[in-house]
Amino acid sequence: MVFMNISSRSATRKVTRGIVLRCVLFSLLAGSISVLPFAAPAQAPPKKPVAQKKAMTQADVEKYWKAGDDALLISELKGRGLAFAPSGEWLNVTLPKVTGVPPSSVPRSMTALRALVPKLDLDEVTTKAPVLITNLKTAAQKRSDVDLQPLVDPSVMANKALVYDIFDPTSFRAYTLGKPAEGEYGDVGMPLFALNSGNVEKLYYVRFSQFKGKLIIGDMVTGPEVADLYLHDEKTLAKTKLETMFRALNDGDQSGIKTLCTPGLYDAIQTWGGDKHPGDRLSHGHTVGQVTVETTVPLDQKSIRVVSKISYPLSAKSNIVFYIDFDRVDNELKMVRIRDDENKVIVYDPNIDNYLNRRYSLPDAPPLVDADVTKTEKLWAQPLDQLKLTAQRILQYHDVAKISELAQMLVEEAPTSGDGYGIRAAANLMQHKIDDADKDAQRALELDGTAYFIVERKLLSTGSQFGVVVLGVSRSKIDYRPVAGGGAPEAIDIKSVLDSTKFATGHSVPGLGKLPGGDAGPYLKLEFKGLDGKKKSYDLASYGTTCPKNDGKPLAPDLIRIASNSICGATSSNGQITGNITPVDVLTPQTWHEDLSVVLQAINSARGSSHK
């Protein structure tokens, strides 16, 4: 009985507790009962947000790289990322250089960083670069850092003064972009040419990068360093073109000159070298192996141009050095000017400055003329026709050293022309090198040139006994040019020369007739018909023939006395011998007969050629 009561009470308590709990739960859900503080469960305090580390700058990377801890640098790269777009140039060259730590010391870091270098597409850069540069110009001219910042790498932003200076509205006039080129480490670079208000071109080099999927300007370079970066491919191309040109010239092919030059320079080179061999003045017959070509980009010119320095031996005693200037014409490298090693102009395209104007859509200026430039004074660089005239002028001053120098230049520069050989014949005969003079004279005639000789003409009517004459013998004429006295220059038709041209066997003196003594002396009598049809004759003696002087000085060692009918004596103004008419021995070089034989042989060869 008791058991039953206890159980009933226990069951009643359980039911009561269940009803109470359900009521409390319902009340909580209904919001009718407030929970006391001591009844609330314990809660953890809210977590503070983890501070995000700033992305790594170039300075940060350099610090960790220098420390040489591969694991730490890689961890930082994974946790922080980069705040800049690394270029291949910076990673492979600049970073090891500024830290002094080679990539081999941190190989894993090098691999990790290399994976972060963006791979640029050359065509994409070519398309997007002009818009990017235009936006850069607009931001720079507004002096707006806000507009500039999204366009450039932070390193460029740190050097924004350079960007502002390039596009300074007070001096900036226009700009053009050169060809983009892939760098050695996968970068893409492009030259930027800026024309200032003084019409002087300045050069900058732009390296492009990709940051967060967007093309930006990763670096801008100026100063001497830019010349090493600018037109790397074009410098190589210019050198290759020149080497090909020299090879073609050596094979006798002139076509490469026309392809490589602008039309204006090609015309100037033809004038320089003559129609038969315009390009030969550039190579002088040298092979590619003898020619040295060094290509640079000087920054001190009005227009930024590739310049090639050419050098090779002109002779056994001297080298030739000159410079060829290349300009960008219709996106092609073309030769526009040739200068000597003193920066004086040899030949030039009259429109050389207009190629600069045309790149910036500016109007043409008047073409240059010789008065606008400083022309070279070097003999080897004179135009071929001018060099011939110079040589003929020097012949009249009978300076054997200069005649020999000029003759050798002409022989080397125009080996297919007879002019060099003909002038060298004169120099050899003046030195009494008989065999050499004869060979050169005959070679000149074979090449349809002129063989030159310096002789003395016997004069009576002028009051002088002898006068120096330059005699030019060619297949068409004998060019007679007296240096002093002896009348006016004459062009004697080679067909008018008579067979009686030979060594003189007698001579008549006006008013006295034939002097006693037999032979008239060491003369070559040149006889021909003048324009009036009458026979004329000139008595020519070997160079150096003269009359003795009563000055007590001994005879020159190469002179001898010829005891024959002579004109050495006092003469009046009408050519009559006055006073003692006893013949006076003439002084003549010992080789007078051999000397004059060379002249006679040249005249006879020219006469024979004229009848072919």
C-alpha cells in the first residue's frame, strides 16, 4: 500500500515537472518570460579581424633577396603578393646587381618570382600602346597624379617628374612611337620620340608591363642608357645591310646602293663617284673582311639616328674613317648622309631634315644646299670629278708629293678609270721612273683615260727660255696647258697631230736661221695642224731642263750639259738673240731621252687608238 502511494507521488512529481518545463519552453518561444542573467550560457568574445599585410614593393623584395633566405621570401610572396609588375629585366639584371646576390644563391625565390613576370603579347602591346601613351600625355599635362597612377608602375610614379618633363606643355610639340621589340627577358619595349618646340628630337625608352590583367608602363628610361636600348634590332639590321652592300660592291653590283639609300642620297653618291662607279667610293674595292662596322645611336643630333662608323685601310700608310647616318623613312632604315671623322659632310640627302618633319606631320622646309652644311676638306672624300680637277690643278704646281698622293687615291678609288694611272704617270716621270711612267701612261690610255706629263717648252718669243707645261694625252686630244708663259691653253685634236712629231733634228732661230752644230738638242717636236689648217709646232724638253745661271752654284747632280744648238742667251722682246750669239750649253736631266720617249710613245699610242 505504501509502495503504491510512493509511486503515485513520484509519478505525480514527474508529470508536474514535465508540464512546467513545457510551459517554460512555450513561454520562451512566445517571448512571455524573461530569462534571468544567471541562467544564460557562457559565450566566447568576438574574434578581432586579422590585419592584412601590405603587398611587397621592390624594396621589400630586394631586402629579403639580399638576406638570402629562400623559404622566408617565398612565404612572404605567398602571403603578401606584389604591389608592382616585375619585369624580366628587373628580375634578371637589376635585382642581382643592386643586392649583390646572384640568382644561384636563392634559386627557389628566383623560380617563384619568374612565375610572376607577366608574359606580354607583342601584337597586343602594338595595338594598345598608342592609346596608353596618349592617356599618359593627357595625365602628365594636367599634372594629375590621380589620372597618372593607374597607367604606370609604382616605380614610374616615384619618378613622375620625368613623365611631366617629357610632356611639358611649354616645350612639348609632338611625339611618335618606334617599333616595339621583345627584350632579352620577355619584356616588350618601345622607343618614344618627343619633338620639342625647338624642333629637336629626344629619345625615351618605354618598357611595358601587365598588372592585374591590365597593360601599364613598367619603366621609362632616358639619358645615355637609352642609346643601348633603342632600336637594338635596327642597329643590327643597319650593320647587316652595310655588310651586304660592301659584299655586293666588291662583286661589282651597284644595285644595293639604290635600295639602301634615300633617292636624294643616291643621286648625291652618283655625283660623288661618277655614273660608272657611284658606290665604289664607299668600299674602295675592299672586301667585307677588311671593313669594320660599328653601329651606335648618338643623342646629340637634331634627329635621333642610327650611325655606323666605317673604317678600313686606304693604303699601307693610312686608314679611312667615315660615318653613315641612317634615318627612319616610311618605317624603314635608309642612308641619308655620309660624314668624315671630323663631322664634316661628304654627301647628303637635301631633304635630310624633312624626314624628321614628316614623322611629326609637319610641313617640309626648303631642301638643304651646300651653303647650309660644312663640307669635308679631306682629299679622299672629294667628289671624283672634283678630285680629278684638284689633281690637274696640283699638276700645274708640279708638287710631286701631292701629285703622287692624289694619283694613288684615284687608282684605288676608281681602278676602272684611267685617270689615276694617267696622273701617276706624271709623278713617276718627274722622278725619272721611266718604266713605271710608261706603264701607267699606257694603262691610262687602255682605260680611255688621260696620261699626263709635265714638260718644258722651249720659248723664244716671250723673253723666257723655257716654260713649264702640263701635257694631257688621250685618245681624242692633247690637252696643252702652259703653267707660266707659252700662250693660252689648247685642245689639240689627236687626229691633227702629224707624223713629223718626233725628236728634233734641227732648229731655226728667228732672224738667224739654223744655228751651227747639227742636232738642235734634247727636244721632242710636237707638230700638228691648228684650227686654221696651218702647221704648228712646239719644242718640248724633259722636265727640269733649263739654262745655266752665273751664280757660281754647282749643277744639280741629275743635270748634264748638252753642247748643241741652244737658245740659252740674252733675247730681246721680239725674240731676237742679242749680244753674243755663241751657243750656250743647255742643262737637262740625264734621262732626257728616256723621259721624252715616254711622252712620244703615249702620243703615238693615242694616235693609233684614235684610228680604230
